[in-house]
Amino acid sequence: MRLFWQTLLISLALGLGCLYLVLPETFDRETLRTLAVLGVPQLALLVAVLTLRWLVGGWRTALLVRFSGASLTLWGGVRAHLVGVFASVVTPSGGGNAVGLSWYLTRYGVPLQNAVIASLLIAVLDMAFFAWSVPVAFLYLVRAGSPLPVAGLGWLVAVFAVSILTLSLLLTFRLKLFIRGVGALFRLPGLRRFAAKTTGFLANLETASHTFARAPWPVHLGLHSCTALFWLVNFAFLNAVAAALRLGAPQLELLASYTLIHAFAFVIPTPGASGYMEGALSLALAGRATPQAVSTTVIVWRSLSYYLYFILGPLISGRALVRGVAGKTLNRSGR
């Protein structure tokens, strides 16, 4: 619990600090007045897009769990997705998503190997999505004449796309090399006692990777399309916030800019890329409207796309933890 509050406070300090550095007018009274444009239709729009984002994320999670050979309902997928997002927002560079997702899935009866396989496939599909979407977003911004924040951004985009595509292909078609390395690791002194438990798991992981790599192209197309839909809805939430607050920014440019911002957030070593996300988005929106309107847009978007999960995550994962403890207690009493 102490770590939870520390992460929240650090995120707030970094986020508000960077927002103030870019837009000193952030704490002006005019910033609060811009919230007056949020009426019932605007709030309904935000709720609708946010709900669609959760449903698509849950659908993808349930789909990949079923592909791994286990079963999961859509509602279970939505809950698992939300816990995974919570784990990513409280860890540096969002690295906790796979761990949080796998942990939650096992609490609801999904075997550990299937949970890890589903998490691995999500990571592979996400990397493949960013491998093509980031260059496309960059080229669109160049064609639209949008100012680029960093000189030589094209080279950074090229290196990023090639690196992440290579990693995605290796995890899909050459996972055996990784598995052999892990197997060799567990043959070292001090780890040999865990070798028997990991052998079966690694074999299942290799089988699943082989099945995914050998799947017919319509299956790959469907899974990649599902992933693209998830991320587009995810990114479109910023567009919905900007529209609700009447920011007036070109929607496609906003979508392309946020695609680039989000992609490079994976290398920022702060919880949920705090500080970077607020600062980068403020710079991207600067000049599109008044500083107060831009600040309000960033604050509302960040509150609903990041800080909201500090509430939802513990509520859902806490329930799973209670269920897990209760299940162990019942098993022991029945012996």
C-alpha cells in the first residue's frame, strides 16, 4: 500500500510539474472555467468511448486466452484487461502489464501457462502494430506540414520501427532460442530445483508459439485487426476529450501525434511515463488553442486514461485476491 501511494504522488508531481513547465498558465482560474463546456452530451461521449475501449480490450484478451487453449468470458476479459492496465500504469515504462494480466487470469481459473501465452501474444501483436503505425503516423504528420518536436525524428522512427518489428518476429518465429536460453538458466546451480516445474511450462509455451506462427493467414489477419481496433479506440479517446472540450485541433493530426507520443513512452522509466506524457502532449497541442484550454484537455485526458485506474485496479484486483485467499482456505478446510 505504501508503494501504491508513493507511485501516485510521484506521478502527480512529475505530471503537474512538466505541465507547468510547458504551460505556466495551467494553474490559472481560466483553466477551471474551460470545464464549463462539459455538458451531458460531452460527458456521454467520453463515457461511451471509454466503455468501448474497455470492451474491445476485454474482447481481445478473451480471444487470445481462447486461442491459447483456455476459456474466458467477455466480462472476465474486461476485468483482466483493466487489471493489466493498472499494472502498467504503476510500473516504469508500462512493463507490468503482462505480469498483472497473467496474475489476474490465474485467479479466475486460467492455467498459468495459458495466461502467460495470452500475455505474450498480446505483447507480440502490440509490437507488430506499433511497427507499422508509428511510421504511418510520422509520414502523415510530415505530409500535413505539422511541426516536428525533435530534429531527426525520422531516424528515430525508423530505428524504433525496425527494432520493434525484429523483436516481434523473433518472439513469433524464433521463440525457441529464448526458451533454450531460459532452460539453460535453470540448469545452473541453485536453480536446478525449479527445472522440473519449468520444463513443462516452456514446452507448452513453445507449442503455443509454434501454433501461432503456423496459424492460417486469416487468423493472423483477424488477430492483428483486433489489435489495431483496440489501439485506435484507445488513441481516439484523446480525440473524444479534445472534441468534448472544443479544442479545435485537426482530428487526424491529433491521432497521429499521440501515436508517436505513446510509442516512445515505452522507454520512459517513470510510472506510466508520468511527466513525459503530460509534457509531450502539451507541446503537441500548444498553439492549437489557448494555454488554459490545452491544459484542461491534458488534465481531463490524463485523469480518465491514467489516474482512473488507481481506483479501478485495486477494486478489481483486490476482489480477485480475496477470492484467491478464500479458495485456499476452503481447500485446506476440506482436506
